[in-house]
Amino acid sequence: PATFYPLHWKRWEELFTVGGSNAWSWPSNTVGIHLWNKFSRGAPLHPGDGSVVDRTSKKNCPKVYATVRQIRKLRDHLQKKKTRHLSSKHNHDT
């Protein structure tokens, strides 16, 4: 039977730690990991950070992972553009 990986709620942050841990291993029949949304809903997702969530998402949800990467890149680009615009406006006004 398929399994849902049992992660104790006090350990949810370990899944989002940059660089992650190679110590995490799942039974081969695992189909889900409980991320404890009550606690993790505000946890930042940084595609490419090497966290357990990052590596697991990239391996098991490649289309969603690629979309999240694109959204993050676009968001970062727009943020930089906004910062440059505000900086330019501030320098022009002073």
C-alpha cells in the first residue's frame, strides 16, 4: 500500500532548510510528505536552494517546480526593476 511519510510536526522546518540534509530518506512507496501547512504556510520557497522540499519537488513535480522557478525569477526581476525605479526617482527628486 502507498504511504504518507509521517513527519513529526516539531520537525517541519527541517524540510525547508537551505542546503537540506542528505540524511532524509523516504520509503520507496511514499506518495506524500505532510508539510504541516498550519506551521509551514509562510515558509519561503526558494527553488534551487537544495532543501528537502526543493529536491523532492524538483524530482517528483517537475512541471510545478519549473513554474515556481519562473514565477520567482519574474518576481525577483520586477522587484529589482521597482527598486531601481524608486532609487532613480529618489535621486532625481533630491
